[in-house]
Amino acid sequence: MAHLSYVNVFARDVVALSGFYQHVFGFAEIEAIRSPIFRGLATGKSSLGFNALDAYALLHLEDHAETRGVKFLLNIDVDSQADVDRMVPLAVAAGATLVKPPYVTYYNWYQAVLLDPEGNVFRINFMM
């Protein structure tokens, strides 16, 4: 069976953006795969990668480098509603923008919607 190994985010500053996710969620860096244009974080079930914009050329994606708009949504699950409430102000203090404060969804999750320091959308979720 196939499984998700990484979600990679193109970032203007891979060190700062990976550091943001390390600080807010406590993810550990996978130092063995560190490079000048990449940082990887272990998230428990899969990994989160950050590619410098130089990777567009490496991957032959130059024609797509200027793509605009929200193209993905990171979902980070936590263990409790209290964790959502604790991590939202931590994320904001670390440079995130709160888009939608914690709320109960119609599908009975407790979540908040934020933008990371580079404007990527992510949610902090607790599945009730």
C-alpha cells in the first residue's frame, strides 16, 4: 500500500520557516538530510520538508515558480482541545497570522486556521 512520506513546502527561507514549525509544534529536524536548499522535519507519521526556491530549477519546475494563490493546506493534528488553544498564541507570537480562531466544525473537529510567516495556510486540529 502506498503511504505519504513527505509534504514539501517551497519557502523563501527554509531555515526560518522550518524553525517556525519546530518552535510551534516541537518537530525535530532530520539533520541527516539537511542541505543548503532543504530542511526536513519528523512529524511522527510522515515528514514535512522545506525546499528553497532554488529547487524549482532542480526539479525542472521553473515555469511554475510564479504560481500564485493557496495551493495546499497543512493539517497538523494535536492531542486535545487544550493543545489547539495553547499552540495558536504560540504560533502567532512566532509570526503566524490567525485567520480563524479555534472553533468546532460541523464535522466535530476543534480547529484553528492560520497563515505561517510566509503566508502558507495551516490548521491546528483536534478530532473530537
